[in-house]
Amino acid sequence: MERYWQHLVDSTQKRVEDFLRLQVKDDQRADRGRMDSEMIEGKPTIYLLTDALCLYFCRESTLYKEPAIFEAVKAGVGFVERWQREDGSLDFPSCNFYSAPDTAFCFRRLYGAWEILRKYGETAAEKELEERYLWLLLRCIPILLHGGFHTPNHRWAVTAALLCLAKLVEENGVPGAAPADAMAKRLAGQLKARAGQYLAEGIDGDSDGEYAERSTGNYNAVVDKSLILAYEMTGDESFLGYVERNLRMMLYYFDGDDTIFTQNSTRQDQGKALYPDQYFYLYTYMADRTGSPLFDAAAHKIIADNRKRGDLAPDAMYIFMIYERLRAYAFKGYGYLEEYRKFFAGSQVLRVKKKGYCYSVLHQKASFLFLKFGALPVGVRIGEAYCDTRSFIPQHMEIKEDGCVLQASAQGWYYQPFSRPQGTSDWWKMDHSQRERIVTSSLDVTVTVRELDCGLEITVKAEGLDRLPLRVELDVPAGSVLENDTFRLTAGKGESLILRDGMLRLCHGTQRLLIGPGYGIHAFSGHYSGEEKNTEGYSIFLNDYTPYERTFRIVEE
């Protein structure tokens, strides 16, 4: 870790290089009680304050013991003291007010700053600032003790903060009361009891390590950080079991270009290409705890590749300042899993990584298949436009040694007149679930995915209803070059073509793919409502009428 320490220091310094100017600006705006064209928000300041304290106490920083940065931190703390609400809450002003979860997220950084001051502070001024931070933390008690939450991960952020506060109260007391005072003991008990109410719901990590939000690009790491803090406050190693399982799971969610597969997320990271930088300290922490060579190699690769790309280091310097043993950790390996095949039963996701490509199959999703050749993504969907069905969505999934089989059935139906009076002629007040339906047809679609050395072979079989114009859609990046023996074009954003016959060559950067053979018997583009549209990329259609059975390949040339 020592070889990367300066990278963390330099990156942290870049984050706070405008700190003095920004802090004065925020301080003045807070005094005016308004913002000119932006919102007052304390979270960025709280994070920068912790970073600034890291640099102030770090001998490898050019800001080491710099009086100006210390004065800026004091001014920043003054802003936070004024910004914090009477109940202790720290708002997220884009949507959440009197928010216990957002207070908990800020609390973690406030606590980190307090720990750094407690660990490294020596002068009277530094100890005075430590006391101010402690008071900011204790002021959070009412909102965390009585507030609520919105999403699954919020519960564990609040729980960790409650357990942390309980320990703070036990060790430091509360204003006007010593740690052994009955008031302090009673308050610590209340904080633990409130945390117990959250924990009684059960932590939402399954046996595969997946959390409820399936947010590989963000909230999985957020939960892991909260559970590590809960462990640090209690010594209860069961918290770390969830973290260890999740980090093992994440190793199967790293694509061949080292980004995270996020398409199955239920949160705002869905579909984003993200490097796993925020997992760096998590893998380092758990490698140190468990001795896992996989965690060690992953942590090393994350930070080494981050530096090689020229990106800012993960914002985790304060963790390594608090836990000095992590700074002394010596990496032994490097890399992620080179190949894998893993079916996650809880989330119903198949993840396969082979030498030249990787792919993912998602159960019960319209966008059910994603391939990646290096950094080149290809998505597969099937449009049906059949009664109330708009897309093929797998209802059954069978895992094979070299792929999988997906199946879904749909029906064409029509309402019948009510057999009993509804007491109203208002369509919107009628209970249409009570209507009988007549089924006029049915359609069974089976998709077989088979692995080849250089890509996938996909067979689509449609049985039952005839004359339905089925559409297989391959989504590729805009800007790709498409060509065959008769044309060459650059894929435009939101545009498409129908591959009527033969093979299509796709060129994107250094990647070369072959797609086909095509089939384009019709040009139906989909229903006028309810269809998913590929507005950001380019679509290649393979179209035919049912019933049929067609096979095509997506392979590296």
C-alpha cells in the first residue's frame, strides 16, 4: 500500500485545492441565508473538511500543519454548525429534508474527521476543534433516534450511525453528564435499542452476497461501508460476513474491460459503465481481515489501474489515516477473475466471462441479454407487440453447461361484457378484473443461448400464433461502423437498420464483430405505445413472422 499512498495524498489534495475559496463562498452564502443560483448543501463541505484534515495531519502532504487550511476547516465547521437543523438533521436539499439517512451519510465523514483529530491532534486549537466535531456528532442523536428511511441501504447507514453514537455516549458522556452518569447510560441504551429495531428486520444480503437493491455500481459498496462501521463499533463479526459475501459476488460482476456490470441494478447506477474504485478500501480492509488472495489481488488491481488511468484515487484517505494497519498492508497479487461462470439464484442472473468476451442473462427482464467484447457492448431484446405484451420477457430460465434456455408464453385475449351490473357507466370506476376474458391465441417463444469460442450463437424459436411480426433487436453503440459487401455506414444515435440477409461486420475502436446471418422478412417497427426504444445507441433488427426458428451469431471476427 505504501507505493500508492502518495497517489491517495495527491488526489485528496486536488479535491481540496479550491477549498479555501469554496469554503468562504459557502460561508458567506449561509450567512445571507440564501444561494444565488444553487442550493445550500453541507454534504460536499463535510466531505472536504475531512479530506482537508487528512492533508493537515499528513507529513507527505504539502499542506501538512498549514495554518491556512486549519483555519479553513474551522470556518467550514462553523458553516456546518449553522446549517445543521435543530433536530440534528443534515439535509439532502435536492429531495430529502429532516432526513435520518442523509444525516447518517454525513455522520460517517464527521465521525472520520473526529477520529483523525482524536488520533493526531495535539495542540489546544486542534483539541478544541475535536470537541466541536464531537458536539456536531452528538447533535445528530434526535434525528437518528426518531427519523425514518426510504430505501433498503438507508437502514444500515442509520444503524451504523446509531451504534457509533451509542459508543460515543458510553465513552464520552453527553454535555453535562459523565460517561458513567445514568443519563448517558440511558441514552446509549436507547440508541442501541433503536439500532436493534432496524436489525430486527434482517440484513438484506442473500447467500450469494447480493443486497436488495442489486446496485453493483453504488449501493452495494454503501451497505458494505455501513456494515464495516457497525462491526467496528460492536465487534460483531456477523456484520463482516455480509461484506465478505458481497465482495466475493462482486468479483463475478467485473466485465472484461474491468468495469462493473450494472444492468441489473434497481437504482440510478443501472446501465452505467463504472470502475470499481469505491470498492478499493473495502477489498483492502477485508483482505487484511481475511487473508483472501482474491480480495488482495482485486484491491491491488483497483488502485494500480486507477493510477495508471490518471484518475483521482478513491476518496478514502481518511480510512487509511484512521486504520494505519491498512496503510502498512502489503499487496501480494494483482487482478480479477480471468474466467468465471456463475448463476445467482436470488437475483436470477447468469454471469459468464470467457477469454475473449463476457455475457449476462437477466431473468424476467425485457433487456435480457448483454454481451461485451472488451469495452464493446451489445444488448439483445425481442419485440412482440402481442395484445398487452410488448417484449419477450423470460418466464423460465434453464442453465446449461454452455449457455442457457429462456422461455416465455403469452396469450391474445379480449374482455367480455360484465355478467353483473356495475352500478356505473364510468369506465374508470368499473372493476375490470371481474370481467371474463376470451383467449383467441397463444405464443410460445424459446431463446437458446450457446457459447462459442469467440462469441454467442442464439436461436429464437416462436410457436403458436402465426403472422405475428416478431423483431429481434441488437443494440450497439452509436458511432460504430457497419459494413458488408454492399454498404458501409456510421451508426447514428437512435437510428436503425434491418439486416435482411448475410453477415454484418461491426467495427468499434479496435473491436471487430460479425453479426448474422440476418433475416428481414418485414419492416414492422413496433407498437405505437409501451415499446422500449434505444434512443442512445443504434439498433440492428432481425425480423420474421411467426411461427419460425432462426439462428444467428454475434462473434468476434
